[in-house]
Amino acid sequence: MKAERSIRSDERQAPVTLEIASRAAGLRYAELPEDIRRRVRQCLLDWLGVTLAGAAEEVSRILLAEAEEQGGRPVATLIGRAIKASTQQAALLNGVASHALDYDDVNITMGGHPTVPIMPALLALGETEGASGADLIAAFVAGYETACRIGALVAPGHYLQGFHATATVGTFGAAAACARLLKLDAAQTATALGIAGTQAAGLKSMFGTMCKPLHAGKAAQNGLLAANLAARGFSARSDVLECAQGFADTQSRDFDVDAALAEPASGWHLRNNLFKYHAACYLTHAPIECARTIRQRAGFELQAVRQVIVCVDAGAAKVCHIPEPRTGLEAKFSLRLTMAMALAGLDTASLEIYSERNTTDPALVRLRDTIAIEFKPDWPHTLAEVRVTLNNGQVLQARHDSGVPASDLDAQQQRLDAKFMSLAEPMLGRSQSERLAVAVAALDRVGPLSELTRLAVPA
């Protein structure tokens, strides 16, 4: 159902906003498959880890100073800090912290990071509402599926036009999740989506700056506000997605109702969640995996590398192609430098390697400058092919697709447990980090959520 902008504003009739709202409002915990509940617990564990580590970042400190100056009723936990804030401030600060390291999960259908706009809003609201772990699980799934459906509705034009889907589509996901937690009906949820839609914003041009994590925080805060206002009777259009001068009409050339309402092949969009095991932009992950494979297959001295060719989707050129990064944050969005780090054997899961020191390290810079990126049109979004040519003429090649979800949830749990402990232990200590992980594993039986959040702050 794609058409030109001038036509579809007048001719489209599908009430897609209300349909998506109805599905979110009707979702029930008891009807969720066990693997979906487990995936929510994995999303929460991963989110807590990256948020705890992100709370120590400068962007988090700046926003905390602003929040403390503004004040507010301290009712919701700030992850990683032994203080509380208002629900909206908690959603904002926890959202920013969770995206500060760009180490959080991804969904390709949504076109961004699903958990960082949704979970901060839900925890802030759920903690103050006395919600249970089961309540949070159902609400999270409602928000996650909503975000993916709206992402599919406006893809690929929305992202290609320069909008950061984590910020824009994420606002809808947060609103739907909070509406579900508040037990709003379909009409009220559609109104919440309308309030969310008029707030949804975020520019890809801000990648590599503090504004990128701000996008996640604002999406959480604005989605929470949208649901709260809808619950109070605030008015908004209930057809924000499809109406003339609405969200899709103003922010995308594409409008695909069939894609938005179709059931994913796996049955749930959540089954296609992708976790990060490298602390950089997700579009660098496939090239990094190629570099790791090449290094493991054939040992070689870095000085022996003559040329490296990296083939990736053309869309990456506007996302993670800072050719000569100067800061640790910029390094996360540099295909050339992350490739150089991986080829050099640096641990790209380690937060410490994304530093100003490494951006100027002579050996890494020399290796970086041997790397050429070939951007391929109509190339699978998460596929990379890498060819390394050595001075002796030997050619080493690898291919990797980072968009394939894990099928073994036990193996995925092991990787997430290790990642969580590496991030949480410096903030909470080993014993408390382990207790928090146990609480997440028992999320379905937790109630109220304060039993969980009290473990997410330093003792």
C-alpha cells in the first residue's frame, strides 16, 4: 500500500492507528508464550546492565545536574544512583543512560533500538503505580510490538529521510506500553498515540553527539507523558499515523499498512530482537565479526596489512561512517576505526577501548587508513563482506550477517549474563549484581517493581 505523498494524504482510508492501538490494549500476560516472557526478561537484564554503566557517563551527569536544579517529587528510581526523581525525570535520565554507550538492543523492523525508549518509561510508571513484574512484561510486549509495527509502516523512507527511529517510533512504543500498564482501552490508547506522534522527533544528524542518547530519553519521557495525559482525558487525533499532515505524511515517503499489520514470520516481533556484544553502532557489528573471523583464521602482523575492503549497505554511509573519529563517542560510529580495532585484536565489547587515546594511536590510525568502505545499494542492511590483502599478496575474506536473531535462548542467556556482570559489577559490586540478575530471572513473580529497582542502585 505504497503511494506518492500527494496521493496518499487524500486517499488512504485504513484506520491503522486504531488497529495498532487495539492490539496493544488487548494484549494479556496470560496469553504470552513462555519464550516471549523470557525474551522480555533478557531485554530487561541487558537494559539494566547498559543503564548502570551509562549512568556514569558525562551525558548522564549533565542531565542529572539539570534535573536536580529543576526539582520534582522523588518517587521513581534513577538506575545506578541512590536517589529518586519524578516519573518523567526518571524516564528521561534512565533512557539517556541506557543509550549513552550505544550498547543496547536493536530491532531491524523498528529501524532502531526498541528497549531504551520503552523500559525507562515503564519502570518509572510501574514503580509509582505499584505494578508487578507480570504487568511490566505484558506492557513491554505491547509497546515493543507497537514500535515494530509503526516502524514497518513508514520504512524505509522515514529513516532514509534523516529521522532516528529510536526517538520517533520509540515514542509511540513507550506510549503504547504505558497505556497498557494503565489499562487504557483501545480508544484511549489511540489518543495516547496521537499525543505521542506530535512529540516524536529525533535527527540522525546528531549521531556521534550527546543528542543521540537524549533521543532515547525524550522518547521515554514523551511516551510516558502521552499515556498519562490520555488517561486524564487529554484530547488528540486518534488517526495520527494515517491522517493528512500526520506522522507518516510528514515524516516518510512510505506508508505500508500491510507491513504494519502483518504478523511477522516468527509470530512476534520480539523474537527478532538483536542484542549487542560490541559497544558500538549496530551497523559496525557485521564488519567487526568479519574482522574477528579473519584474525582467528590467520595470524598476521598488523604491519603486513596492505589493504582492507569492507562491503556494506549504502545506508551505513549516513549512520556510522565517521572516517577519522576524534573522540571515543565518534569511534562508535566509525566503520574504519572499529574494523581496525577488531583486526588489531582489541576487545570491542570493552567500553574502555572507545577512547580518544585509541582514535589517535599511531598503529590503529595506520591500519584505519588502509581500510576502504564500499557502500552497496540494495544490499542487505546487516550484511558485511571483508577482504584483507597482505603485503605478500595473500587475500583473507569473511562474510557475516548480524541481523539473524539467536535461536538458542540458553546460549543467548549465557552471553547476556556475562555482559550484564561486566557492566553492573563495577557499579554495584558482584554480590548485589548477582542478586539483581536473580530478581530479573524471577520477574514474573516480582511485585511490586520496587523489589527490583531497589537492587539497581548502589548499596
